[in-house]
Amino acid sequence: MFNLDRKIAAITGGGSGIGKAIAEVFADQGAEIHILELNATTGEETVNKITSKGGKAKSYSCNVADQAQVKNVLAAIVQHAGRLDILVNCAGISHIGRLENTSEQDFDRIFTVNVKGVYNAMAGVVDQMKKQGGGVILNLASIAGSMGIADRFAYSMSKGAILSMTYSVAQDYMKDNIRCNCISPARIHTAFVDGFLSKNYPGREKEMFEKLSNAQPIGRMGKPDEVAALALYLCSDEASFVTGTDYPIDGGYIKLR
């Protein structure tokens, strides 16, 4: 089950965090991985880890906010592999702030990367997926997109947009055999979390880590590999009846807190 043998997968933001975990899990299940990553160094690190275990992977330096760059990279992947079966949109940035202290520049930056970046990638694959008879798109949203979380005004806006874009694409391309779903994680322990704590709570990292962990009813943060396991199911043939759905993976945050 969940075999991705001979599947061609493009993953934005595959150089770190959840995107990296998804790239590695998909490669373990036989997929050929193509990473679109702004940070060329981390993209190559993921590729090296995959290829060291006998997997196939390649990384492309790409700013998802630049539509021409994204479409050129995706076209190159198709030219190389002949098809593109899976697109996973993981690239994204965060922002902390309320309406009153979110500058226009910060709002535009969040929108350009988190919303336009996903639009650019989906627009870059849909024609190819139609031509080849189908495909799978998986977007990384957040519980912030479907519920109120303090001090996340612009970030929540961007993830709410991911939800609505996911539903629209699932509806519009169902007859083309293109499935589109999204995952909404709560807090996942990545290098971003560690960096956030070091920057904002120097000397109190351990205390604040425990506080953030306990915000999830399950009593801990999620792990990137746990999100990757859900992504694997949703992009596999076993999920062929699943489309137009958001999957929270939140340690009980939405329903049980």
C-alpha cells in the first residue's frame, strides 16, 4: 500500500521542515522527487539525503512568488520525466501580528508567497495533469485558516485562501481526474519553531517550548514525519476517492481544547 513507484512528484519548500519530510517519505515509497526551493543549499541537502539511500531526486532554485520561474521549472520537470503526477505545495512563510500592527509590506509579502506561490504552482501543473489524464495536488494550509488564532492576522488570511483555492480546484477539475486536498497542521516542531523561540524568548526557550507544546490537548507538538505520513496517503492511489477535503492534523486542538 501507498506505493509511489514511478510517480513524479514536485514539492515546493522541500528543503526544510514539513516539505523535507514529505520529500523523504515519498522517495522512500518510490517516487522521483523534484524540489522547488528558494534556499538552494537546503534543497541540495534534501536531494543528497534521498540519493544516498538510492532514491531519485533533483532540486531547483526557485522563488514560488515568481510565476515565470515556477512555470519554467515545472516545464523542465515535465520535459525530463515526461509527466508530473503529484504537486505538493509546502513553501510558505509566517508572520506574527494583529491587523493594527501588520504593515502593508508584511501583508503583501505573506500574500505573495503563501497565496500567489500556491496559485503559481497549481497553474503551472494543471494543463499537464489534464493532458496526461489526471494527477494529485496537495496544499499545506493550517488550522489558522479555519479558526481564530491570536496575533496571526496575515498568516491566517493566507491559509484561509489555501482552503478556498483547494476547494475550487477540486471542484473545477474533478472530471479531469485531478484530485486536490489540503492538510491543516497545528504546531509542528521544526527548525522554524526553534528559531522563533531563540529570537523572541532568549534564555526561556525550554519554558516556552513546553508552553507551546501543551497548547495542543495531546500535550506535544506534531512531528514533520507525522504530517508526511498523512500526505503520503492523500497522494497515493489508496486515496483515489478523496478530493476537496481539508485534513486537520492538530493533536486535538480544534475539537478538544
